[in-house]
Amino acid sequence: MPGFFDFLDRMVKGEPVFDDEDSQGKKPVFESDEAKQAQSGQSGSPTAPEPTGPVIRKGDDSSFPVVYVKKLTPRINGDKMQIYGWIENEWPEEIMLDKIRWLGTTREIDSFLKGREGRDFLLYDGPLREREDREALLDYKTQRDGDYFESVHDVTFMYHQNEKRYSVNEIRLQRPIRDIYG
């Protein structure tokens, strides 16, 4: 009876794993792929498949996927504010929007954008601000590689004299995109 390593050896060679003997009690003879390649003069090591789509090069931020908040639409009702943001995916492949950290909050988005897609998302629902928080951080990851990135944004505000509070006015992407979590 063959052992575990015999099983693995057969599996690697592409031989049947459970057929020890043929119907006449003889062990079948199989030619491995390596032997076939050697006879035909081909190289013995198979080549890895070429990656398809865009390539991310660590340390080269110009190769990172660009996903950012393109514009904001604030809705103010008294001292409450809802902010919708159009998020644009310039990357040709699908990404997952993770979260946005801004205005003293973290809002989980947990949604997907296809390549070159943009969509509106609710990014804030709360009171008008008592101070200006000028930075917004949008975290997202690529679907193919699961690599996380962060786009940093500058935020500008409008002061409301009657309420003595601030509302968000505009948002602008800062470059470069950051590679995070690895």
C-alpha cells in the first residue's frame, strides 16, 4: 500500500492517485511532464502566468490606484449636517471602499466601485462642526491583490455666523496616494 509521500509524488506528476495496479496486477507506467519536456527539448520549469491588468509596484506611488472624493454635497438642516461625497475610482479594476476618517468620526463605507466608476455615498451625518478639521483620509483596497491604500484630502469650511459653527465646503485630493497595511 502506498504511503503519503507516494500519494503526493503521484499528484505532482499528474498520475492517478488511487490506481496502484491495472486489471492484470501490473503497475502502470506513466511518463512525467518533465520527462516529456526533456525528450522534446523544452525547458523543465514551467513559467508563471503573466499578470493581467495594471501592476502595483511597491515604493512607486505613481503605480498606486487612485480613488478619491471628487466633490461634496452638504445638506444642512438647522445645526445638523449630512454630507454626500462623489467617490471616483480611476483604477481600471474593482476596489472596495473601506472607510473615511474625518470630522472627528470614522464612517465605514464597505462598498465596491468597479473600474473607472464613481458614485455618491453618505460620508457624514451629524452636527455642524465647532472647529475645522482640515484632513480627510479615505481607505480602500484592490480586489485582485487585497492591497490597502489611503488617499488624503484637504477639506475647506464655511463659517455660519448665526450658529457659530462650520460646515464643509470643498474637498481636494493630496498626492501621493499612500500604501498602507503592508
